Amino acid sequence: MLKRIRSPSQPSAPWSKGWKVQLIFKRSSRAPLVITPAGQVLYKRAKKLVKEEDSIKIEVKRANANNFRLGYSELAGKAWLAAVITHLNQGRMLANIETKEENSHQLEQHLREGRFDVIVFSRLGDEPLPGIKTIPLQRYQYVLVVAEDSPLAQLDEIRIAQIKDTPLIMRHKRFLSRTSLDRLFAKTGFQPAKKLIVDNIDATLQLVRQGMGISYLMDIAVENVPGVKAIPLVPSQRSYCYSSLGIRENFILNEVQKQYLEILKKNQDLN
């Protein structure tokens, strides 16, 4: 049994009979509490135990479920979800799937919390994410999006400094494209003279098409979009985004959930 042992200003023996060990103490009545090395060890280990307990609760609740909860990011849904839905419909499996669109940061958090069984999301690197197993789907490049009648549309590639006099239409900080753009600013020291924050991709493309400015998006966002053109940055300034299938590390799928996951994997080449 671990418990707090009252300690006056004099040092006391760290151990007594059984599992009694000093975790915290005060040097005087007015002094702040001091955590002993043993207390620090207990705190760190206890945090892991609480986290594991929460994880067990999530997985036990999902073990008998006959539905499948899928979260996806905006661009993943554009290129990928329709084909998956068609495949599920052919297998008469649509009735038991729940889908929801969120941005990639929210998807990661909600997957860990058990709100989703699997997510299709984007990330800036291929580094592992704590608590999430990933299956790579596709690599996309960030590009500058300009109106097709803009002089910039004639270029094969752009250096970020070349757009200093052009309004830059940026997404909110919660989106990966903004994170990538902020990293580019930090790397190059560039800051746009004029900027506009717009969250919606369709609205952004509409503004670009009208000549209101240029934007920074994944190349997939511009595919088959009339009136705009994607121009890559010079090689030293390029950034990439990786689309991935994400599964909780400790998720034990039942037979129904395994069927859904296999269909998602079969369609991974579409993203």
C-alpha cells in the first residue's frame, strides 16, 4: 500500500514495512509540497494506467457493435468516399456505416477518444502518431493556385517571394495547408503584404477564379476545377501532404468491423 507519510523538517527513512513509501512532504507548515522521486515515479505510472483504463473502456464498448464509424477529411472525401460508398452499397453494407467530415487534427483526436473506428486523414510527414496505426494512401503536393488568366499562370514554378504584391488567400490555422504555409514563411522569412482568411475550399477557389488573389492548397483540390491553375513552388520550397488510413493502436476489430476495414483498404489507391 502506498500512502503519504507525514514528514517534519527532519529527513525520514524512505521505506517502512510493506509498501509504505514517502511520496510528498513539506519542510515546514508554510512551505510548498515537495514530490519525492518515488512520488514522481508513481505519478508517471499512474497516468499511464488511467490512460490504459480509458482505452479499455472504449474498446470494450465497441466490441459488440454492429456498426462502423468512419471519419474523413475534406479532400479525402472528395477523391475517395464516393468510390467506397459505391463498394459498400454493392455489398449491402451501407446501413451500418456512419460517416462524418472533420479536419485532420480533429480526426486524430476523436479517433483516440473512440468517436471513430477508422479515419482517412492528411498529415505533413510520415512520422508515427502516438496511439494511431497508419496505412499510407497517397502523397500530395502543396501548390500555389492562381487564376488561369493571371500572368503567374504562365510560369512553370514559383518562388514564394514572387507573390509579395498579390493578396494571399489562406485557410484557418486549424488546417494542415495553413500549418505548411506557416512553415514556409518561417523557412523563407516571407510574409504576404495582403492576406485573407477563408476556411472553405470552394469559396477560396471562387475568389481565386475572380482574380481576388492566389491560394496555397493541395494539388488534388485543383484537379478538374475550371478557371484556376496549380503552379508548383521551386523545389527548395515544396511541401507535401500524406493521406493515410488511421486506426487506433489497440483497436480489436470484430468480424463486422473487419469487413468494413478490408473494403477501405481495397480502395486505398483511389485517394
